[in-house]
Amino acid sequence: MLDKNGIAKRIAKEVKDGYYVNLGIGIPTLVANFVRDDIEVEFQSENGVLGMGPFPFEGEEDADIINAGKQTITTMPGASFFDSATSFSMIRGKHVHLTILGAMEVAENGDIANWKIPGKMVKGMGGAMDLVASADNIIVAMMHTNKRGESKLLKKCSLPLTGVGCVTKIVTNLAVLEIKDNKFHLLERAPGVSVEEIKAATEGTLVVEGDIPEMNI
């Protein structure tokens, strides 16, 4: 089973040379820590940063340099800063190759709910709405079940939707899954996790074909 860093490390393997990548709040922000050194990647944050690097070491933080989650970050040589209008023009103009988001629920048809729990105060949907509407390649980083042990990979989302039919792949603490033909297709198992455990933790339709390899991270 993976922890949050393990999920981020596995997702980092999906990042290709030359990609522009948007990192959402939560687990996705950790991905920048694990990208291979031999490729060039530009990480974008919707608050107006292009060229994010790994998180700073303790004592080296600069409170003026933050990501969309208000966490202090580092920047790579050549990084740039710009206003939100420019940032969202980049997102809406489909100039981002890969979007990595967290989620509270994902449905088997690719719907995603990641912004609101009814009865709880939130500031609004924020940039997630633009990201899911504009991106063609969305990977979700999430835990497979909630704190009560209930599946977060569902036949149909119960929470208010952020986007419809937009998720392409999911990496959880248990598995890597691809959404195809309105079903979850199991691609990889987390170390020490069986296919039976993944089936038991997945409410939506799960397709298992052949021997499912263990993740190599």
C-alpha cells in the first residue's frame, strides 16, 4: 500500500519530457519532488507560476513564492510569474499537457467531485472547474477509500461534480486505474496489495484482465 509520497512518486512516472503540467492542491503538489532529473518539465500553478521546483528545505522557504495551495515552493531557472488572467488563458487555451488533481470521488464514467462537501463552508470551485473543462489528460491522485473505509471510486458520484467524463487515469494508495468505456480498468497493484483487496474497495465496475503487475516505483 502506498502513502501520499508513494502516490506522487508513481504519478511522476507519467510525466514526459517537454510537458507543461498543472499540479492541483494536496497530493499532486508532491509530484514535483519525484520527476526524473534527465527530463525537462514545466510545472504550472494556477495562481500564476510557471517553472515550479520541489518544496524548499526547512529554513529556506520564501513566503512570497507559493503555489495555489498557499504552500511555499521553489522555482527552477527561467521560471516566470504572471497574473491570474494569463494563467487561466494558458489553461483554457489547452497549453497544459497534463493536469494532476486530487478528488473526493471519481465515477466509472470519468466524472470527478473534488470541491464541495454539502454542509461545509467552501470559498468556491476555484480553478478546478477550468482545469477539468480544458484538459485532455487528467490524472487523479487520491485515497481509494474514505476514513470510514467506503469506496471513493463509484458508479456515480454523490457529491457535487467538478467535471463530467474528464478523468483519464487514477492513482490511489491501492492501484493504478484507467477509465475506459465507462469502467475502471485495473493496470497496476500497489506493493503488497492483492487484486481482491482492490475489488473490495471499488464500488464502480472494475475490469481486471490477465495478471496485474505490481507497481515499480
